[in-house]
Amino acid sequence: MSTDYDVGKGDKIHAGKPVTVDRYTPGARVNHWITATSLVLLALSGLALFHPALFFLTELFGGGPLTRVIHPWIGVLLFFSFFGLFLRFWKANLWKREDGTWLARIRDVLTGHDERLPEVGKYNAGQKFVFWAMSVLIIVLITTGIVIWDQYFFEFTTIGQKRWAVLVHSIAAIVIISVWIIHVYAAIWVRGTIRAMTRGSVSGGWAWRHHRKWLRELVAKSSKGKSGRTPAE
Amino acid sequence: MFQPVPNPSTRPEPPKFGDQDLIRRSASTVTPPAQRQTEVAKLIDVSKCIGCKACQSACIEWNDTHPEIGINTGVYDNPHDLTPDMFTLMRFSEWENPETNNLEWLIRKDGCMHCEDPGCLKACPAPGAIVQYSNGIVDFVHENCIGCGYCIKGCPFNIPRISKVDHTAYKCTLCSDRLAVGQGPACAKACPTQAIVFGTKEEMKQHAEGRITDLKSRGFANAGLYDPPGVGGTHVMYVLHHADKPEIYADLPNNPRISPIVEAWKGVTKYAGLAVIGIAAATGFMHYLVSGPNRVSEADEEAAEKLTGEERRP
Ligand code: HEM
Ligand code: SF4
């Protein structure tokens, strides 16, 4: 078995023309889409209360009072759903030496010169940034969110604490929405990425181009599996 | 004696103020009326209050609220705090005057101050859930309230309370419904000592002057009017015998103002926040225009095939 930090249970190469590489199990994909849906619904219901110009968004949730009621519950769903993703993905998102080099060459990243970038594992530094930013922000949002969830938790904090909480909650919301925009944009910009979360697999060329280290690890793993030998360490 | 508001006639009359007199409306922009109505005010003379709670009873009766029967915890405050069913509350404080060594029993009628710059209204996200009339009344409109509790965070006096029954916010209305037909507030009408009087804001200030002069002549050198400028003045004012120390009256804030945290939340955060989201989206869009999609090439696919094929050979 592979001990690579970033190779997931279901990650697997299917040889052929073209090669395809399994990247996400059905469980991971369902987990991802529940998280994504709740994040979008939270952004919409939260922004409805954030600025008067966006109050009309409450119509999507059946009016102002229902928006107020439903938002924190979706938050709870998001928290647990993201926690599932966290358990699945945290290891592959640990910071590695090549991530620093990758970041230092951010110009090449943005201009699509992948050939000038170091080989990276299952996630590059940008993806790792999104992962850790989401993790931290969701903890901030659930903590401050509970402090301002007056229907059930009013007695537990002072009004002064609630003022801070609502300020921090709205700032964290802005940041997480911006991180989400980066995340979605990257998935659209880097062609061949979205199918990883829909069909669960990517093309071999995609893995070669963007996550070559991961692809090499998978190749090494599968040749090991095929031959049934354990190479000398 | 201040001449109380006379009973109005029994003939139906059009309301004296309404939606056309709004100077502020939560989460909305209103064009204020060209002519502002005369500002009204309630003056509470703490030195005249005997703590009988007639005002509380009148408030319950007029507003038809049904406060729970409470329990005695050893103080006269009843109930122990403002509730969605108790818009005004006599707060009793025992204070030892260090100058005279006298124990003074201070009784303050707590309730909405009807700030000229209302923090609740500033914080409220629901259009029209809180309104301010040009006569100074700050009123909650329950049909528009979503029960979020932001008004509680905005209020410098800790006044609004959310009902557990209909999940909307409640507080003193300054009897806007009575004033609209020419009556005075129920509490002022019920007060047996004229500790609560009602009139125009100017009249109330003048009346307070007289009271303060009287108190000073009786040895309360620091007697004064509580009309805090930090919130633009209020339409409920106090005459305090120790106006230099409002906090001894059950923590009446010394220099109330809308919390800077609330100002930041409702001010710069909104504009900067929407700008940041807009910039993030625009940057993505521009990047796409400039650099186009990042596509996997044929060469990439071939390289992958070569790598996987090669390595797979036994
Ligand atoms: C993680 C758990 C979360 C909880 C428990 C939570 C809870 C709350 C609560 C209680 C409120 C006050 C309004 C209401 O009562 O509905 C609120 C407001 C808000 N929430 Fe959340 N929330 C969470 C996550 C999020 C997320 C992920 C976002 C953004 C994507 C977000 C964005 C907002 C915004 C923008 C507001 C309005 C703040 C303002 O009025 O300035 N929340 N949240
Ligand atoms: S609870 Fe207060 S802040 Fe929220 S909508 Fe009602 S009046 Fe406005």
C-alpha cells in the first residue's frame, strides 16, 4: 500500500487512450456538493441581511423571518458537511516544500506556464490555501454565528460580545465568499477540473500537467500493486 | 404643576402623523418631509417618582400585554428586566451618598429613550421594521420585523426584546397610537405625582429647568437634565438629582452613543465588503479575458499515456 500523504483511497489510474485517473470517490463528491450547496445558500441568505440592496434575496427563502430562521441551520449543516471534507482531505493539503516554489512562481501560474512550475502532489499551493482558508473561516463563522443566534443562545453572551461577533461574522463571510469565488474561478479556468467533482475522474493529461507528482505516485503505486512486489525502500 | 395633555374630543379625526412624516426607515432611504413636526418628549423626573409602578400598569393595560407573574428575588424591580411584554420598568437602586452619608433610594423608569440617532434603526436589516417619525418617535413595525435581534446589538440602552411568541422585537412605542389621536402616553397619564410629563421637547426642557432650579435650591447641586448628546438627544429625558453620575441610577449610561463596533459593522464593512466581493469577481473575469482558459494539450495526454504505459510494464 502506498504511504504517500496525498494519495486518496480511491485514486486510481485507468490506462488507455486517453488515460483517466480517478480522483474523488462518490462519497467525496456527494460530500463536496452538500458542502457547496450549503455554502451558496448561506451566502445568499446571509447577504440578504448584510445589505439592504440585497434584502430581496430573502424571497428565495420564503421571506425575511424564514431567512433568519433557516440561515443558522444551514450553517450547522455546512459545518458538519465540511468537517467530513476536512477529514477526507486534510492530509493531502499539508504544506510541502514544492508549494513554496510554486507560490514564488505565481506569475507562471497565472499565465498558464505550468511547464515552469515544480511538480506538485494532489493539491497545489493555491488549492491548499483555499482548503485551509475555508477550514479556518468556517470555524470562525460557526463560533460567531452561534453567538448571534439569539433564538437559542441569547443568554450565553453579553451584548458587547454579540456586537463583536456580528462584525467578525460579516467580515468572515465576505472573506469566505471571496475565497469561494477564487475556488470556483480556478475550477473553470483550469479546464478539465470540474469533471473531477462531477464524474470523479480527470484525464491523464490533466494530472500530468497540473499534479504530476501525484500522477507519478499513483503510477508507482499501481505498478507495485500489479507486480505484487515491494520494492526496496 | 405642568398642564397635562387634555383629553381629545370624541369626534373621529385623521391621525396627526403617519408614513408621510418618516425621517428614517430601517434599511431604506426616505425623503424626509419638507416640514418637520414639532418634536415631542417625555420628561421623567426621577426626584418625584414614588415607585408606585402606576406607569407600568398603565403601559401593560394600554398595550394589552400579558407579562408573566414573576417571583420575588428580594428587590422591588418587577419583573426583573424589561421583557417583550413589559416595555417600561421601574429600576430601584440603593445608593449611599458619600457627601451626606444618606442612603438614597433611586428609582428610574427604564424604557426606550427614543434617540434622535437611533442605534436600533441603524442596525436593523429589514426594510421598514423600525421607523422614526419627524416628531421624534422611534417605532417598531411588527409586520416588517424578521426577529434577527440586530436592534438589540444596536441599542445603546439595552431596550428591545424579542418575543418568544411571534419572534419580533418589542419596546416602548411612546404610545405612538395615542399620540396620533392627540392623547399623551399612557404612563404619563397614570403617574400620580407628575414625575412623568409629556409635551413638546422645548416645553419639556423648560419644565425641566424649573425642576432643576428647585432641586438645586434643596441642596442637589448636581441636579440636571439627561438628554445625552452622543445619540443626538433623546425624546425621553430624565431630570436627575445627581446628573453628574447617571450610572448610579441602575447603570444609566454616562455618555451613550452607538457603539463604534456597530458603526463599523453597519458602515465601512458594508461598502468595503461588497467592494471586495466585486473585485474578486471582476479580477477573475479580467484574468479570463487576458489569459484565456488553461487547457490540457495533446502533448500532456501523450506524456501521461507514456508514463502510465511505461511504468506499467512488468
Ligand atoms: C457556520 C455556521 C453559521 C452560523 C451558525 C451562522 C449564523 C448566523 C446568524 C445567527 C446570523 C444572524 C441572522 C440570523 O439570525 O439568521 C448570521 C448572519 C449572517 N451570516 Fe451567518 N452563519 C453561519 C455561516 C455563514 C456563512 C458560511 C456565511 C457566508 C457564506 C454567512 C454569512 C452571513 C452573513 C453575510 C450574515 C449577515 C451579517 C450582517 O448582517 O452583517 N454565515 N449568520
Ligand atoms: S429584530 Fe430588530 S433589527 Fe431585526 S428586523 Fe426586527 S426590529 Fe429590525
